[in-house]
Amino acid sequence: MIDQATADALRRHWDDGWNNYDLETIMAPFATDVVFSSPFVARLTGDGTTTITGYDALRAYIADSLARVPGIRYTVDGTYAGTDSIVLAYTCH
């Protein structure tokens, strides 16, 4: 089970990183074998997949996202920790 402190740390990195356009802050909590899923993945990649596997692939996706959406702001609405995953519910502005 992932503890709430870990989920909260990810939330802070996600919120601070995206809102400050700081790739290093966003990526800091992710392991090399990260599996990242989001409905936004398909929108930006155009290939229909919603999952990215691996640190380097996620880093490239996020760097591209930061470049594509100048001025975007995020509000994290909720953080949920499961046995082997963390869900961040957020609103894009």
C-alpha cells in the first residue's frame, strides 16, 4: 500500500512543477519503471494510447506538454493512494 505521505509528496511535485513549468520538479518523484496513465496522453500523442511506460518516455511527454500549453494552470482537486498506484484528480485552467 502506498502511504498518504507519498501521495501528498507527488501532489506537491505535480502542482508546483506544472504551475512553475519546472520539468525537474515534476519528474523528481518518478521511478525509472513508472507507468503513467492519463486521458490527456491520447490527445497529445494522437496514437490512441492513454499510458506511458518508463521514466524517459514520461519525461519526453511532459517536456512536450509544457512546450505545447504555455500559460496552463493546474489545481489538484484530490489525491488517492492505492496498493500500487496514486491517482491525482485535477483541473486544467
